[in-house]
Amino acid sequence: MKSKLLFPTVLFLIILLGLTSSCGHKYYAPNDADLVILKEKHDVHISGTTNLGNKSIQSYNVQLGYSPIKHLCLAGSYFKFNQWKNPSKPPVRGDGKIWNASIGGYLFQPFISTGVSKRDSRRHEKILKNQNLFHPAGILMDIYVGISQGSVNNIYENGGTTRLRFNKKYIQFGIHLTNKSIGFDLATRVGKLNYYDAIVSGKPSSSTAYIINNLEARNNFNLMEHSFRANFGVKHTRFIFSVSGVSTNAKLNQLGVIEAVTSFGLILDIDEFFRNKKMKRRKKILIFDFNENVI
């Protein structure tokens, strides 16, 4: 199964990495999809990624997910993006941020078969043990409906500045393959992007004014984004490598879009720490009650 997934995974990464662009001013950058990987009631997962080390582009993404009841998921995230075209004086750069909030549903199916033969009994026992891990062996499918609020700012060579606010509505479909030590996540977002509240200071350029007018006048922009994550680790902490990209959209791309963003970070299974504490407390209470009864 891993060999079948390896080729399309590598191909996907190569394509998205090849799309990354740093020329000119940009007005949108893709952020990671809702990849909080909730699979049971009361799951609380948090993740953070960055691409520190890149001198021209920096990004930060924090996600939080919670499942209040079985099959229901809530997610929120914050994304910050900085780009430097020319770090010398005067600085020529752009920056933006996006807040996301979504609600959805999930279905997790562990890789456990019924009526296991004696020959497969050892493998079956191993899989059962893995079910108590952060990432049990199985397949997870989820769907989210969300809204986003963001802004983008640009500083130009002659000192002029522009500021745009935007909102986004989207629906996301995701599939996740999980295992004891490795997992893969793939999600697609389809939505509408709307720019408003443009502020232009100074005299950036005639082309910039044209772009700003088009961004405000040519709403709504159809938007399709794809996110891929590979995660590695054990117990309640996983290291993740993430790539997010925007599908080709002639109407929006000609106005300036970062086609792909790569990052790395961690995802933590917070609820397991609290569950472990509760289990220890319960054991202490049981021991205390047992001793009292014996006495």
C-alpha cells in the first residue's frame, strides 16, 4: 500500500514545489487546509507550521481542532505570510494574514477485519494495539464548510503602499491515511474569494492601480486550493511536512498569486495528555477505595 502511495505523493510535491513563485507583488497566498485529523469524540488537536530559513518568503500557520460529539468537527486557524522582493532600503515587501473558521463531519474506519485467521492473528493483535495511539492504522474522511477573513499589504519601490481586505467561503473535502509511524493527508478546498475596502497611499504605479481596481470590481473569484501533508512520529506528537497550492485560475493569477507554499512543523494530540491524567486519577481513587474497603 505504501509503495502505491509513494509515487503520486512525490509527483504531487514536485508539481507544487515547481509552482512556487516569488516575482512581483502578490495579493493572495494559499494556506493549509483544515488538517486537524479528528477521529473520535473529544479529540483536541493543535498544529503549527513554518518555513523559516527561506530569505524571501516566510509563513506561519497555527491550527486547532475539536470534536465535541462523535462525527462532528470544529476547526480554526491563523495564517501569516511575508514576502520580500528586495530587502534593501527602501524595503519592498508584501504581507498578509488569514483567519479561518469551519464546521464539518468526519468518519474514521480502522484497518481491522472480522474473522481473522490464525495466520493473521499476530498482525491483528498488532493493529489492535495501534488503535490507542494518536494515529491508529486506518482511513479518515472528512468534510468542512468554512469562512475566512484576511488582508494583504504591499510596499512598493517608490514608497507607495496598498491594503486590501478580503473574505472567503469554502467547502473542503479531505482524506487521510494513518498508521503507527507515518501518515498522509490530502484535502481540496473549493470556494469564492471576494476583495473589498482597498486603501492606496502614495503613488505605487499605474499598473498597481489597475490591479487594485480589478480586484475590487471583478469579484467573486473562483478559488480551488489543494493541501498535502506527510507526518511522521510516535505517540502524541508528529512531525509534519506540508505543501499547499492554488489551481490555475487565469482571472486571479494575472493579478498576482503565490502559487504554492511549503512548510514544516508539529501536530500535537492534546486531549491524550488530559485523558492520561484522568486515567491516573481514576486508578488512584480505585486503589484508595480498595484499601479503605479492605481496612
